[in-house]
Amino acid sequence: MCDIAHRLISSHFFRSGELVISDGVVRLVRSCAHPPSPTLNQPKWVDQISRGCGAQAGLRTPIGPLAHIVYIVGINATSGPTMRRDPTLTPTMAASVERACFSFAAQRTARALGRRYDAALRPTGLSNWQFTLLMMLMREEPPTIGALAQYLATDRTTVTANLKPLERRGLVRIQNDADDARVRRVVLSDEGRALLTEAYPLWQKAQEAVALQLSQVDQNAFRAATTALSA
């Protein structure tokens, strides 16, 4: 706040007024049609900004004489109780963030679920993410890379990077759209379809285990919450 006061005192905006500093508050008094105040007819020197700026005392900045009083603009320059302070972080506060943070809860849950599905799908050599990506290709019309990115709540670069190992395994192929060569579509190959057929029962078993763990939870509410947060 001391720096603010320095700038205010030296600015052209205050040339027609007088800067009064009292109890750590910087006030500008400007002219109007009221009679002049006898206490403001003499030039004034600003010696210091009290409380919080004592180390920068002796500004010795002259403010020109003032004829009339019109308005007071106050800027709190104190370090007293009226000034907002940053909270002091404590272990208790950190624990409350851990318990309450929606993002942390979602990420922790996603990692735990991902490990469970990854373990179930390991015999196929697919990760849970790859299984989901391949399932997204089971459409009447092969989706575009942009559509996959939207479905998976990610970006095109990430989708392209994750498609490359599947393409190398011969599970997918990327081809241009029949009507617009600028659009690329991702097609599930016969090998990919066969692997999905093998992977589906493994996924289903993991799904049933998670559903059992959630038996005491309203699963519709759980899905509604995840849908709302991913919208």
C-alpha cells in the first residue's frame, strides 16, 4: 500500500487537490462550490503514511494549496485489522481440503478404478483406457478423431497418441472420410473386434465387482454426479 500512496501522491490526478493522510488512510480532497476550509488553505507536506508504512516515512511530497472541499476518496494503507490477510495454512486446513476437494476425490477414485479394470484386462494386453477407446469405435459410422476427443473429454492430440499403439497392433486403422478428405475417421479392424470380444467378459467381471462394492450407494445418483461434473 505504501507504493500505491507514492503513485497517488505523484500522479497528475491529484494536482488540483490535497492529499490528507490520517490513521493510515489516504484521502483526496478536491474543489467544489463550497466555501474554502480555513484548515486547507496552506500548502501541505506529507511526512508519512502511518501504520504499515512507517519505514518509508519522510516522503516530503508537496501537495498544492486547495480552495474548496468537494469529495474524499479513502484508500486503506494500514496493516491493521481492516486489511485482508492471507490465511495461515495449518495441517488442519490441509486435511480439510483433502476431505472436501471434489477434484481430489474424483482423481483418487479414478486411479483406484483404473487399476482395478487394468488388472482385469491385463490378459488381453489392453489398458482400461484402450478398452474404452476401442468400445467407442463400435458405431454404425466410424467416429472422427474430434468426436472421440469429445466423448472422452480430452483433446485430439491425446487421442491420436493413444491410437498409435492400437494401430501398430492392427486393432484400428485411420482413414479419410469418403466425402471430406480433411476428416479422418477411426475404424475398428476385425482383429480389434475379436480382441474386444475376448476382453468384454473380463471387463464385465470387474464391473460386477465394483457394483457390489457400491451396493450401499445409490448408483444412479453416482452416475448423475459424474455426468454433471463432466459436462
